[in-house]
Amino acid sequence: MNQDDVMTNEPLTLKFDPQTVDHLGSRMYSHLPNAIAELVANAYDADARHVIVKVGENQSISVIDDGHGMSRSDIADKYLHIGRDRRKDENSSLTESGKRRVSGKKGLGKLALFGIGNEVTLRTTRADLSIETRVCLSYDDLMATRGEYKPRESSYPCGCDEHGTTVTLTKLKRKTKINCPALAKSLSRLFNYVDSDFKVTIESSTGESYRVGPEIRLGSIAQEFSWTFPDDLDDNDSFLSEHKISGQIISAKKPLNSDLRGITLYADGRLVNEPEFFGSSESSYAYSYLTGYLNVDFINDLNEDVIATDRRAVVWDNEYTEELRRALATLLTRIGRNWREFRSAKRKEKREHTVGVSTEKWLASIRATEDRESLNKVIDYITSDDLDLTVQQEGHLLKDIRRLAPPHAEYVWRRLHSEIRDAAQDFYEKGDYFHAIDEAMKRYVRLVAEKMGIPRDRAHEVLAKSFGLPKDKKDSRKKQGKWLSVSAKYRKTGRFSDQIMNDIDQGQQQLSLGLLTAFRNTVDHEEIDALQSTGALTYEDCLDALSMLSYLMRRLSDAEIIGDTQ
């Protein structure tokens, strides 16, 4: 490059079909961020380190970069060449420095500017040329020509160390004031440059500054779970692994706005497909929470251009892009499943902390199959995504249900006497039904002996001596001169016959001795495991026995010691 190149007098010429400007400019790039994105991409490809998007007071916009800049011949041969594919033209996918992959390839970016403004002014300088070239393009003048347009140009001397390009858009088509924070946010979605030396800043007319970057895109979202690639690829993602797909997918704690949902695809740092889920077959509920990006740089190296002209969608009818879409659908289906599993586990942990018991242990404690299955259905429904309750709401509901159907509900529902409950509970909950009955029986016999004031040597003798009226002189109760009457308080009412009262006392004795014989004496001659494994002693038997003991215990609480009155 030399001074002669700069000083040539051949006028700069843009050759085109006027309809091209209309279709690829004003119609395709009517959104401000998309048009500005083309200038940011140009700056990146020019090895710029810093780009400033400056919004003027008069609704003008200037995009200023510190890249290599252009000579006059660069403008003529490259900038004003519509549809130029830089990668093919220069036979390289790298920028001039060799440190970056070229992100632009269509050569249509300059037309995008006419989608948002009627006049474009280009000011550019290459280092060591000491010449600033200015070119002014007018949309109205372009459309008035017949395919050849000679823009206004001029040149000015400048410092030899100066370099870079400034593009200013004036006569903007929009009438509303430009929202700089919103512009920064939108631009952050259009780029995913990983080069730490490349910075983009929005400056308002009043001096406020707003950074553009991936942290803005995802940083405002309250994350719950995340998947990082390629680390989280598995054996089913061989296509993605082979093509060096990278990126991050996150799930939010709360459902996302529709504009944030979906996975964005980037190629060499530029958006090539707006957020979507690529036809994955899993329930869409999970996708209300998922967002993220994936880098699919390999599509820029395909022989066929598979990126739509407006860079908002990949063309999916290519051999490679079809397989890419299938691979992405498979990946997202798995992530959707993972999300439900992770979320369920996390909600379960919080829920059980609130409720104070493990759901599995709670359900396992319910011995009756029908009761357990019914409770499980209720818990599943409350904790399902169908209701979409908060963890706190789930916890409150489960607390109420636990109160109605607590762990070991059958045991609790029996409303056992406190002495019987305390003696048997630990063994019952462990499934040791014999010892539950045995311990309860021991407690009952001990309390009978203590109330009678007699030794507790043999359970059978204690029960036989303590209850029932003596029938003859040989009866041990006659000899000891006292016994326990559970009917005494009813005798005092005078409403019942002596026979009825005697039957109640005899029944206390017989039930007590019958329980002792049926359960305690049985295991004296048979193994406990055999009795329980064969069903000869079940949890229902245990509960029934404990209920009878509880009945006897309540009678004992009201029993009175009386003497031989016959």
C-alpha cells in the first residue's frame, strides 16, 4: 500500500440494482440493533479492540472503532463491493492480524444501514497513510440512479499514528428516542465474541455508558442449573463433539419471558439462529425455564452458505445442518429430562426440610398398600409441575396431609393408651411386631402388679390373681383378700346388675390372659422370624393386639382394689 493508491483520481463507484438496496437494506434490516450489529462485526473483522456506539442529541448514531481502517482502494474494492465474500476473496478465514476468525461473509452489511437511516458517512484511516478518507452515501440518491452510484468523497491529512473507522448514520427513519440500555441488551444477544480484547460500549448523548457483552445477556437471569459444553456432552452427542460445539445452557429459577426462552446459535461470534428448541420432542414445560447459547462455528466453513441473509436463522435443508438440528434436538430433550430430575430433587430437599420427614420414609411407614398408594398419589399431585406450586406452598399442604396421615399412620390412628404406645412404638416402626406386643404386654403386667402391690414374678399369675371375682375358697384372690375391679365405678351408679359387673371383671381377666397366651406363649415354642415371614403374625395382628391392650390399660387406669365381700 502506498500514497499513489490513495491519490488516484478514479471516482469511487457503487454498482448495483436499485432493488437490491431496497430489499436487502430498508426491508430486511428495519431493526436498529441488527443494523448496528453489522458495523460492530466489521469492526471486529478489522481487528478493533474497542467499539463505541455513540447516540447523538439529534438522533444520529456513530459507530467508532480503532481497527486497521481502510485505504481508498480498500473502500473501492471491498467496502463498495456488494455481496463480496471476504473469506473466499482473500482465501482466509482469519482477520488481518491472524488472531481472529472472520465473522462476516455476505458483504451486505453496508446495505443494512439504509434500513434505519437515509444518509451514511464513512470516515476511515489506515495507520501510516496519514490520510482520512470520507465517503457519504444517500439512500435517496442511490434509488434515483440506474445501477451506478458515485458517492460524495473527500480526503484530509491526519496523524500517521491514527487508524480506525467511524460510520455515522443521520436522517434516521425512527421517530422515537433511542433507548441506550435496551440497545446494549439487544446487541448483547447478537454477539458472542469470546475475545477479551474486544469491547463494545454504548454512549448516550448525555454521557452515560453501557457495556455490551454476554454477561448482560445471561447475567440478569437468576440461574438454578447450568450445563457447559463440551464438558456436559455425552456419548449420544458425537456429532456435536466432532464439530467442536461449545456454549452454555442455563435454567432460570422462574419462567422466562418469551423473548429469553430458547437456545441461540452463534458462528464465529455472530448470531446465526434466533432462540429456539429445534423441534425437540420433550414437553415444552421445561423450556419455559431454559435459555443459553451454542457456538456452531463449523457452519461458516461449509461450502454452501447456510445462514439466512438477515442472519436470524440457519438454513436447515443442508446435509450438515439437518444433522445439526437432530443433534440439538437430542441434546435438548436430554437437558429437559435433566432439568425435571434436578428440579424435582431440589424441590424435594427443600420440601422435606419444611415438612421434617423424608417422603420415601413417610410412604414406606404406611403398611397398608391401599393407604400407601393413595397417599403417594396425593403427594405426587401436590408436587407435580401441573400445579406449579412454590416450595413453600407444597410444604404447607404436605404438613397438613402429614397431620392427617402421619408416618406410621395406622399406628397413630389407633389412638393407643400412652403407656402402650410408648412401650411398643420403636419396635413397631422397625417392623418387629412380636417385640412390640411383648413390650406392651410387659408394661401392662408391670402396671397391674404395681397397682395390686404384688410381686411381678410370673405374668400369668399376676393377671390371674388381679382380675375377676373369686369363686371359691381355693381361689388365690380369696386368700390374698383383695383384687382389682374394673367395674367398681359402674357398680356405684346402681344402674347395672351384679352379673353384668362380674362379667366385665371376668372379661378383663380373660382378655388379659388370652392375649398373653396368644402372643407371648406362642413365641416360646416358635421362632419369631417364622411367625412374621409366614404371616402368622402381621402388622394388623400387632395393631389389633395393641388396641386390645390399650383397651385393657384404660380399664386398669380406673380399676379399684376391693376385698372379698362375698
